[in-house]
Amino acid sequence: MVVVFLFPCVLAPVHADQINDQEFGPVVRAYLGYLKNEQEVVDDRVSRREVSSSYYRHNSNRIRALRQMAIRLARETDNDYLPELEAVSAGEMRLLFGPQPPAPARLKAGEVLRNTFRFLGSVPVSGEVFYLFARLDPYEQAELSEKAVSRKTETGRPEKNQR
């Protein structure tokens, strides 16, 4: 009798954000597996008291934010591709942008910063907000640099209709 009552509990999903293994292709599944492994490393470090509880919470929240964005991108694009993702809190913006980072409140989704990162959006996780960026691949960076150079060249030329 006890087995009958416990059996449905075994089949119930452990996490509300679990996904069907077949929902995504191998690249997205591999990235989600990587994030799962990263969480296991953080869990192990906190269990051995190697890190503080605030470090643990912050990095667990970052991993959740990356996971949410990866799933969102994969579902929106219906593509088995993910760019290199970066998630930072407002206080960590300098890690990506140096001593004069952009103001988080002024960021717009899709905006490219320093020809290196595309802002994807912010993800609130357990009271913390993470700002997610896609690192542009070298081809995208080169294309943006070429466009910037050609715009500078064109602005320096006189109008064709001028005499």
C-alpha cells in the first residue's frame, strides 16, 4: 500500500524548470549539462565550507540566470545554437567593460557594446538582477569594426552634389 502512494512522487518533476531532454538539440543540451555541472561544483564547495553562503547564493543565482536565458534563446530561435553567454550583476559590470562600465538602467535589449557584447536582457533571480550578454564572435566583431571605419570615411567625404 505504501509503494502505491509513493510511486507518483517518484515520477513528479523535481524542479519546475526541468526540461524535456528531447526539447533541444545536442548543443543546447550540452550547455545545460555544463551549467548543471557548474552548480554541482558550487554545491560541493559550499558543502566543504570552501566558500561563503553569500558566494554560494550569488553564483547559484548566476547559473540560474544563465540557464533561463539559454532556454529562452533556444526556444525563441528554435535553433541548436547558443552564443557565449555572460551574466553579471550591476556591481560586476567592470569585469566585462573595465573602469567605465555602462549604466545598467540605460541598457537596451539588442544593443551592442564595444563591438564585443550584445545585451540580451536582465534576469531577476531570488532578489538579485543579472545582466546577460552574448559575446560576439570574431566575425561579428570584424563586421562591426568595418562598418564603423566605413562610416567614419563616408562622413569625412564631401557630398557628391556639392560644387
